[in-house]
Amino acid sequence: MAVSWFDINEDNDGQRLDNFLVSRLKGVPKSRIYRLVRKGEVRVNKGRKRPEYRLKTGDRVRIPPISQAERVTQRRDPADLGWLEDRVLYEDKQIITLDKPSGMAVHGGSGISLGLIEAMRHLRGQNRFLELVHRLDRDTSGCILLAKKRSALVALHAQLQTHKVDKRYLALVKGEWQGGTKKVSASLERLSGPNGERMVRVSEAGKSATSFIKPVQQFSGYTLVEIQLKTGRTHQARVHCAHLSRPIVGDERYGDTDTNKKLKGIGLKRLFLHAASIEFSINEGKKIKVSAPLPPELKKVIKKLE
């Protein structure tokens, strides 16, 4: 096996060295990658660099040989992942928007062998750069954005930080809604649950979070709502709905157990939360809005409630 050399171009300009290595060394555990950097086996312009070093156009990166035994290999036939291509909602030279199915994690790890981003890199081997712009919970379906160029990733992250990306979700919540649109400004704090799982709670010690929630359709004992997230905190939609005593049905972490059991009886087997649309700017300010239809399994629940 031979040493590999990579010349950095504008697509990777500004990317952290560790993130670049993760994208290049598919299947290699992150712990092994950090060890390679720490021991000086990875070189940039013949010198040692820290994992957080920002690559520049013109840099040359040396990557040592990695044996197949060191890789967590995914022995999958590309045909097994072809269905993902059918879920592409929009694509141009800079971005891909996908309709992510519920139950699929956005990236591997924590016992998950293959996430959405790994699957797309597998399918799109011709793309030198492919990164998640944002994330969705594993159980949430709908619009998710991937960047095909470093410049697009940086631009979209800037829009997310300044709340210029418009993300809308559809959710079915417990209870009948009173009034119109509600603004929820409740700071959220991340912590670990009793079994080490990731949890979020409303707390003044947390980070600021704002959502706008409006009713779309009323049912007996339930309401279909649209949620507009002005910030992108972990589990924000789920925790804000629960904070209003209107938990999202099917939510096993923040929801109501009795309600979830009742909805299972009419066929709901997942969290009723769907990223219905996303709007952002690209290509010198051009506005793009992409929508994902409500999945069939959620439409069936609505029809039964009607």
C-alpha cells in the first residue's frame, strides 16, 4: 500500500483537517484518524498540523497507508442504496436536497453502521466533496440539505446562523389547539438521560431557541400544526411542543405514553414529525424552496382521524 497525496482546492478551502480526513478515510474510526494526526503520520506541506487546522487552497496533504483491516467496511451492493436517488427533491452543482425517510440516521456511529451521508457518498463517489448542511433526528422524515462544494456549505451555515434559512415542519400534537399562531421562546439545555441518551429540557441555563407554531387542521383530541424553527437546537420542535402541553404524538422521549399507545392502535408506528419544506439562498441570492410531501404512513393516520 502506498502513501496518498491530496492537493487542496477551493472546494476544501477552510475545511478542518480532521473533517477532511473523515471524508477521505471512509470507514476508518475517528479515534484512529486523530491518532494518525497526533503521531504526525498525516502531514500538511510536509509539516505536522493539529486536527483543527483550517486547510488552504494549495496545501498538500499526506495520508499514510490504511490497511483494509483498520476500516469498518460496509459490504453493500450499490444497488441496495439506489432507492435514495429516487428521494432527491432538488439538485444543482452546489447542493442536493433529499426527502429523508423516518428511521434513517443522518450519519453513522453509536451502533449505526451506515447513515444518510455515508450512503450518499457511496452512491456519489464522483463528488469529491459531500457534507451535511444540517441534521434531522433519526425518527424525523423530510427535507435535508447536503452541500457538494465547500463554498456552498460555508454560505449555508452562515444563513443558518443568521436565521435566514426557513425550515417548516408538520407535526400532529396531542390536544385541541386554542387560538392561532404561538411564538415559543424557551431556552433549551442539553443533558444526558439516566441511560446515557441525549435529552433536552427547557432551562434558563440553556441556549436561546424560538419557534412559531400554528394550527393547520383540528381533529377530536389532536391538532396538525406547522412549526417554523427560527433556531436549530437539538430536539427543538419536540421539546417546544411538549413545553406547551401539546407533545408530538409518537414521541417516546418527550411525549405522552397513553396517547402514543392509542395512536399505535390506528397505525402510527413512528414520530409524527416531518420536515415539510426548506427555503434558502444560493447562486448569488437566488431563493430556492423545496418541499417534501407528507409520507403515506402519516397520511393514513390523518385520514383515520378525519
